[in-house]
Amino acid sequence: MEYDFCGVLLPDPARKKLTIKGWSGLSSEYVARINADRPVRLDQDPFFEAPSSTAFREGRAVSISDIAAAPQFAPWGGVAREQGYRSMISVPLIESATSVIGTLNCYRAGAHSFSGPEIRLLTMLADQAAIALTTARLRDSEARRINELEILNHELHEQRDLLEKSEEIHHKFTEIALRGGGISGIATALSILISRPISIEDAHGTTIGHSAGATDVPQTDGYRMHPVLLSESEVAKIWIGEREASLTPLEKRAIEHASVVTSLEILRIRTADEVQWRLHGAVLNDLLSGEASAMSTVVERAQRLGHDLSVPHTIIAISLTPTALADMNTSLQQALRRISSFIGERTPLPLAAVHHDRIVILFPTFLAPTPNGISQVSERIRTLAGSTRPRAVATAAVTGPCTLESYAKGYRSTAGALDMLAMAGRVGTTLSLDDLGLVGLLLQLDDTDQLSRYADRTLGPIRSHDESRGTNLIETLRTYFAHDLDAGKTARALHVHPNTVAQRLRRVRALTGLDLNHPPQSMEIAVALTLYEIVQTR
């Protein structure tokens, strides 16, 4: 049709401008420069816009016979002169009645009047170009969709394979739990599946299971943590050894399954422990109460739980001093779990349970028949009872051997000893009643009325003075005897001046008529103070 050059212009995604996408008679460098520097704008005032903008906006052919004679096109006339044309026609590429997708532009170097047949022919060509563009776009869209479907299909196959393998993994972990493999079995199975060392610890930092080759964590570098949740609370941590390669989706799924089965195993262990502790606690409570109605069945009930109460036992009573009182129940449960694990393989089985916020263990005496043997066992049990998370200090009092008739009395003695140790600030130690000398002997007395009367007769005036005047003479005496009758050490312990201690001791002498510098009278006050503390524990 003897046009000097022509081009197809398409809008950008924002439909703000038209750029040349296909051309004839122009250089690639020129087209690139025009598209970058002077594209056809679609957001200008219609009076000043280019013919291509009008054709695109109105969906009709726009022709210019002589650009030099059309003053309204002055804003883009410079482009016409630079490109070297005087006449042009822009025909819209119509996709549908309401959709224009571009323009077909044809240019002549000289002036030219575009006739009706010529415009119709160009319109037909533009329609063909629009069809070709639409078809190409549809094919591109179809190809993209097919590619997306292929990717999705591949992902679905991967997900199916992952689910199938995940099912197998879950079945394997469940089977281990049902076979009684425990948490160590779960750790070993997970380690084999993902080829990494595994260590599992409870919420308090105690290792409860690990695979071969696993080191202590989290102090050891090179481990990552996965939480084990039960009712949205963290009950354990799975520590996974790091490797150069990242975890695969299947390995991540294996860790998740191991976490679920571990939480169920912990729940099972807790439930079993709680049932066992309730049964043991009921037997121990009846045994220490000494009630005749309960004692008639306690031996048989204990025997069903693996305990032989027909043989003498040593009583080991443990008190815990937690940093926060709110942690008492948690500390007791942790301690009882560790102690039960320690004594659980002995026959007959020692009896351990919580009684009045203390842990009481009845240990068959013949399993540790010597004083040194029972001392080592008691110290080991006390060490197990203490904890760091939450922090709790354990103190143990030991007496025995006891028989069925003397368990209640033996427990009262050890409980009194623990109370006295607590009042004296002596915690974190293991003592037998024999270690307490006279105090240990007095703690074993059932009738404390005479002891109370003696203590009141000697210390009564001092106690009355403390209550009425708000003084601390009793505490001063206790500290004075604890520091070997040294007034200077007593003053430092009480954070007072030595003269204050001397004044308080003179007040004691005035109230009691007893001279602390006289050994027999000093001993009388010391004995009365000891008896007073024993009575307080009953």
C-alpha cells in the first residue's frame, strides 16, 4: 500500500501510554529511544493529544492528510518532522465492542488523503491484527495456565507422597509408643529418620530421652529446638542436631509427628504417675495416721502396690524450700518423679508419696542395713529432690528402723526435726535423729505437756516481755547460743550493736533470775529454749 513505515502500538499495563511493539521501516534503536523518551500519552487533554491517542480512546480511525496544515497537532509536530512524515492514519485494534487493545499506525513522507476504501482496508487489517494479538494472548495465557496446572499437579503429587510417607512415620512413632518404647524410643526413631542426633528434655530442663550420639543441650552449640505442646502449653523440647543440609519437608513433618507422639507419651506418663501417686499417698496417709480402721487394710493394699510393710523400714522425710511458694506443687511433683525413678527397681518397692507438703519415703531397712548405707541412700534421695527449675532446696530428716506400730510416731519425729532445721535456717542437709543428740531424743517423745510446762516456767517471762514490749529476746537468746555465747558474733548476726546484745542479755537475767555466765544456769536456759522449739513443731 506504499506506506513509508508503519507500526503497531500497544498500551502499558496502567493504560497511561502507547509504545511501539511491532514496526516496519524504523530502526530498533530509534524505536527503543521513542518508547523510552517520547511514548504516546493517553492521559493528555483530548484537544492536544496525538492521533494515536484519539484512535485508541474513541475506537475509530483517525487520519491526517497534512500534518503541517493541522495546527491542533503542533504539540507532537516535532516528532512528525523528526520521523520524516507528513501524513498518517491511526486505526484502532478492536478486541470487542468495548475493548480497544492498541492501534495500527501507517505513515507517508508526503501529504496524502486517505480514501474510504483505503480506510476500510486498513480497518480490516487492524481487525486481523487484533485477532492475532488476542489469539496470541490467549495462547500465552493458556500456556501459563497449563504450566501452572502442571506445577500444581506436581505439587499435589508431592503432597500426596508426603502425606503417605507422613502417615507411615506417624504410624511408626505410634507403634513405638504402644510397644512401650518410651520417649527414648521416639528420640531414636526420629534420629534414624532425619539422620541427626536427637535429645528430648522436659519443661524443667531434665533430659527424658535421647538418641545415640546426642550431647547435652541446650548448652551445646549446633542444636535447634522444636517445642512439644500439650493443651497449648510447652511440656518438653526436642533438640535437633544441625547438619549442613537444611531439613526437607518430610523431615520437618517427621519432627512434627514426633512432637505430637511425645506430648501424648508425656500425658500418658503423667496420668499413670498421678494414679500411682494417689494410691501410694492413700496408703501412706492411712499408715501415718495410725487409725485402727485404716491400719486393718493398709498392709494388704500396700502389698498389691508392691510394698512389703511386714519388714522394718527407715523413714526419710524431705521438705522443700522453693524460691516461690507458687512453685511448691511443681517442685514436689518433679522431686517425687525423680525419687520414684531412683527407687523403682528395688524389691520390695520402697513407698514414696507426698504427705502434708513433704515427701515421705519408707525405705526397707534391709536394703541399706548399715548406718553408712542408709546415710548414702538418704543423701542421694535428698539430692534428687532438689531442683534448679524451679529452684528448690531439699532438706532430709531420717529415722528408723520403724515397724507398723511406730510409723506414725517416727514421722512426727522427722517432721519436728525438719521444722526445727527450718527455724534454725539449716536447709539443704541430711540429718538423722541420732545426729540431733538430745533434741533427737526429745523429738521422739509422744507426751510434750511436761516439756511445754518446763519451757514455759523458764521462758514464760521472756515470751511475755516480747509480746508486750515488741522486743526480740527469744530470738536474741537463740542466736546467742548458736554463736557459742559470743556477744560480738551475735551482734553481727542480728545486725545490731554489741551493747544492744549486752542490754538484752541483762534483761533476760532480770526476767528469769538466771545468769548466762554461770554454766549450769546457762544450760538450763538452753534446754528450755530447745524444748520450746520442739513444742512449737508439734
